Amino acid sequence: MTWLIVLLRRAAIAVGVVAALVFAPSTAFAAFSGSTQSQLTVSAAKLLAPAASATKVNTSCGVGNWWGSANIMVSSYGNVPGANYYELKVLDPHGAVAFTGDLSSAVGKQYSFLNWSSNIRGTWTYEIRGYYKVPGSTNAWAGSALSGIILCY
């Protein structure tokens, strides 16, 4: 008879454990409520090209049998909202950068090239572009370029 009592006790303990697992709330399930918003606001800026109507560039090119010269002078350029630096870049007929100038200095507004051979022949390109240079950093956002060409033949 004791074996029957032991067997009934074991069965009661097993039923109790199963009932506890089925009917007791489980810690594996959780519910969350509430919301919050971030205080960080992020945006991106797009710098436009300088306005062509406010930009004045004088160019000249002379080509002889044994010499050639090209001149570019920026006397004014359009303001780009958000830009804090302006640059003149000149590309030679092969696409290589021949000059990069800071338009805030007199030296950076003018490019002159004189060559005693006729290597100047071709299409030269100049670009005027506004940048936003991040203060205290080497990072900069480049704006779109206002481009022009000089034909030297």
C-alpha cells in the first residue's frame, strides 16, 4: 500500500508542476508601453552653384606658332547661401587641374598661363564653386560648380 501512496504523491506533484507552468504568469512575456521622441534634429544642406547672372569672368587666349597664353580673371561671383569659402579651379585641355585658387584673395582670382610652345591649344575649363568648410575641421561640403570654357586654337 505504501507504494500506492508514493505513486499518488508523485502523480500529484507532477500535476501540480504542470498546472503551475500552464496557469502561472510567465516571465518570458513582457509588455511595454510609453513613447519618447529624440531631441536630435538632422538635416542635409545642398550648396548651389554661384548665380551666372552675378558672376563676371574675363577670359582671353592667344596662340601663335611658337607660343600660347591663356588668362582667366574672376572679377565677381554669385553668393551661395551657406558657403563660407569660394574657389576657382582651372582644368587644362587634357582634364588635369592646372590651377586652384581661393577667390577671397587677389592671387586666387586670376590664372595666367604663358607657354613658349603651342601646348596651350584645346578647350580649357574653369569652375567656380562655393564650399562650406566646417570650422575646426578639415571637412568641407562642396557645392555645385558654375563652369565655363576657353577655346584656344
